[in-house]
Amino acid sequence: MKTIAVPTRDQVSENNQAIFDNLQKGLGFVPNLYATFGYSKNGLGTYLNLQNAASSISKKEREVVNLVVSQVNDCRYCQSAHTVLGKMNGFTDEQILEIRKGEASFDAKLNALAVFVKDTTENRGRASAESVENFFAAGYTNENLVDVLMVIGDKIISNYLHAITQIPIDFPVAPVLEEVYA
């Protein structure tokens, strides 16, 4: 299989160089996955716009979606990145591991979200009537449904990019669930 290297600032378009500079200022580094989006003249900006779009779901809820989808898709890069972001949004290590399994026993509303996202992702958009009903019974709205699906789509894009490129993980590597629960 072809090896795909993480591009440097000099290897991307002028527009992406400006985005790299902003990421460097804001995060202190350019994550390898973002840099890899930089191979496309428009891909990096488009992806960041999608990822940072206004949403009716909270940052915590967004991290539930990110963690569950990344686990279902077995994306070690995104599991690792969103473990860091999950902690920044107030989740404990134990809660993050539980969320990755598609559960959140510590919060009924987040549990309904995690179950719905896992079901939706595993079944490629064909969630069971039960998980959809539980999602709405937990207090989510039609607007939330659309926004959750947008985040699922966002995460599938990044999961697939990493699956194909296998670029190095530049976050503390998240534990493998089988090792934690074995």
C-alpha cells in the first residue's frame, strides 16, 4: 500500500499555509490529521468549517458523538484526539471509556445519545426505532437530530482519512478498549 506522509507547511497551498499558521497559533501545533487534509487545496478549510459549524448540541454532546463514532470505526487517531478533547470538556477517563463503548450510565440524556450514535453508525444510518424513540424521549429535538448526524458525518470523514493514510498519531494514544476491559 502507498505510504502517505504528513505534508509540511511548504507542501500545501498558500491558503492552507495560512490555516496551518492559525492552527499553530491556536493549538501550538498542526495536528497530523489536519495537515493531511491540507493535500486538498479546499479540503482543510471545508473540513474545519464543518467541524466548527454552529450546532444545537453542546460541546460535551459533540464529544460523545466523536468518541462513539471513532470507536465504531476503530480510528485510533480520533479516539486519541477526542480522549484529550473529552477531558477538556469535563469527562473523566472512566466516562470516556464508557462513552466509547456506546454508553453513558452516568447521565441518562448522554446515554440515549451514545446509544443512538452507536446504532446509527454501526447500521450506516439505519438506527433502530427504539434508539430513535429513546433519543427523542431523552429530550432531543428534530434540530438536534440533524446536528448529531452532521457530527457523525464529520467524524466519519476524519476516521476514513486516517484509516486510509495511517498517518502517525500525535496525541497521547488512547487505550484499546479490549485491554481496559479484559
